[in-house]
Amino acid sequence: MNNNTEWHLANVWESVCDATPDSPAVRYNDISLSWRAYDDRAARLAQIFVVAKLKTGAKIAIYSHNRNEYLEAQYAVH
């Protein structure tokens, strides 16, 4: 990346999802989700934030155990 490019976690996530959509993104106990499925779940949560009219800079608290939903929420925020 050059100095004029902003780096965002969402860009990295999308790049991996585009490159390997059917590869496992997460495995938790007996759950395995592909990058495509994981991205869809995070996108649905992000849409909830949009519908709730949250603005850039809004504060969002995530209360979660160490589970795949925590990462989905982190990505949805970005």
C-alpha cells in the first residue's frame, strides 16, 4: 500500500472473502462457516446498524464470550 491508501479491517476481510469465498473462515465447536456465509452474517448485522441510523463515530458495545459472533460484530462495525 502506498501512503495515500487508507487501511481498513473491512478491506482485508472483503479481500479474503472475495479470494476464498467457500473456504472455512471460522470453526467453533461443531460449527464451520465459509467466508461467504460469515460475510453474509456480518453484513446482516451491519444493516441493522444502518436501519438504526447509527452514524460514523457512534459508540457500540459488544458483550460476548470468545465466540464467532464476536468477530462478526467487529466486522459489522467496520
